[in-house]
Amino acid sequence: MPIDLSLYLVTDAELCRDAGLEQTVEAAVKGGVTVVQLRDKHASDKQMIDQGKRLKAILAGTGVPLIINDRLQVALACQADGLHVGQSDTAAQEARRAMGQQAIIGLSINTLEQLQAAPITLLDYVGLGPVFATVSKQDHAQPIGFGGLAALVKSCPLPSVAIGGLKAEHAISVQRAGANGLAVISAICGQPDPFQAARAFLTTQPS
């Protein structure tokens, strides 16, 4: 399934606590976010299913897909558009089998070895990184920088989104590295104005 990875928002419930997660997502999508991934390592499955259903309602008619991080059963229960898995998360094979051919399946990649071993035919996109270290994921792999990002993109046959510590000022560097977009958490979640925070990524890209 084709996917616009230009500006990929990964949610963080703690960072969005003051403004509200739904309100943050709604404003960010109006500001230019093209994909929303619901990620919450601390919520129960039921809490995530409820949250996913609310986000699906908000995203209805926008063309912006809802991706669930890691939890296949949550993705199925809230009828999400897809699932993003890490190297140690639910297998991409299981996700594709359970969600069908129309689902969007993404996989996190940190090294060339992981890319070469990835089930490319089952995936719609890959997340490459982390480009920088990030406080939102304490157990992240070694940062690869823009040089490492460019090397992975060059070897990757799939659309790719850069991940890890990225801000609006990095948008041009990500584009120059060849990635199709960038994924962000704190650069939008928890910001005073999520709409303007999302817009900032669009205004920093070359015309």
C-alpha cells in the first residue's frame, strides 16, 4: 500500500498530557503530518485499543493512516491501517499474515546487516536510524548520523523514513540523505502549538 512518509508523527502520551493526545494529533495533521503512529509502551492493550479507535475517528477522511507500534492485537482490534515493528517486536511475517495485503507494515532498521536480512517483500516501508540519540527511547541502537542514513537509503529498495532525535532543522539533511521523510516525537508532541510545530517541517524543505 502506498504511503506518504514525509512527516511521520509518533505519539508520546506523557509529552501530550497537557494538550491531550487527540488534540495534538488533530492539530498536527492539519499542520501537515502525513502518518500517525500510536506508540505507548506503558498503556494496557485495552487502553491502546480505545485510544486507537478515537484516533481513527479523528483521522477519518484525512487520508492519513494510523499505524500501531508493536502490538498486533491492538492494531487488529482498532482496525488500524498498519503496524510498525522493531527487530525484537512482533514478526513482520505474522503481522502481514494477520492484517492482510492492504495493511501498511513497517520495520525498524539500524544496520546494513538488518536491512539485508529484512523480509522486504512483506514490508511497505522501513524506519532507518536512530540518526541521533533520543530520550524518548532509552534502549535505542547506536546512532548512525546522516552519513549512516544515506548509506542505508542507498541500499534500501523500499521507501524509508528517518528516525531518532530529528527536528525541523534536520528536514533538508534527511532529504539530501535520500530518505522519503522523517519521523518525530518531541518535535511535535508536547510543543505549545502542534500545528505550527508540524508546519515548521514543511517550511524548512526546499521548494
